Amino acid sequence: MIDVVIYQNSNSDYIGFKTNGHAGYDDPGHDIVCSAVSAIAITILNSIEELSDVSFTLDCDQESGNMDFMFKESPDIKAQTLIQAFVIGISGIEESYGDYICMTFKEV
């Protein structure tokens, strides 16, 4: 199962996320759930990097499926909108494939 943790500050603003694990929906290379989560995460991260000036930390391990992303400062409106889009995308995957992905929220 893929565990997705959405980091929030005390104002409930999204300030990062962590993904961990593999879905186990199908064999590696054929797992549409893993592929969908990876595609959304990479697109959002690349978009934040290209469209926003907000600095962030990112640790990735492709083999384990772990990705840990967090803003170093308050996100601007573009970065905040993009991270909201990530939550919406993951929520949609969870609705359809809830046996393979779980999203939770954590105040940090």
C-alpha cells in the first residue's frame, strides 16, 4: 500500500507531503496506482520548481517509493495551489483504489 501523508501547518495550510511504499496493485512496471501517484507527484514538484520561487527540501528513493517534500518557507499562491492540486489528485486515486493507497494529514 502507498501511504501519503500531507503535512499541514497550524493554519491547516499544506506545506509538504510524504509518499511511502508501493501499491501492490500489479507487478512493477504495470502498476497503474504507483504510476499515477508518481506522475502526479513529479508533475507537481516540477511545476513548483518552475513556477514558484519558494525553496523546499526533497528526499527521494525510487526503489522504496519514498518521497519526502516540504517547503522551507511559507508557500506563495502558486505553490499553495499546486500542492492543493496534489491533494485533489491523490484523493481521486484513493476514491477509486482505496485498497492500495491511503492519504492522511499531519500537523507539523
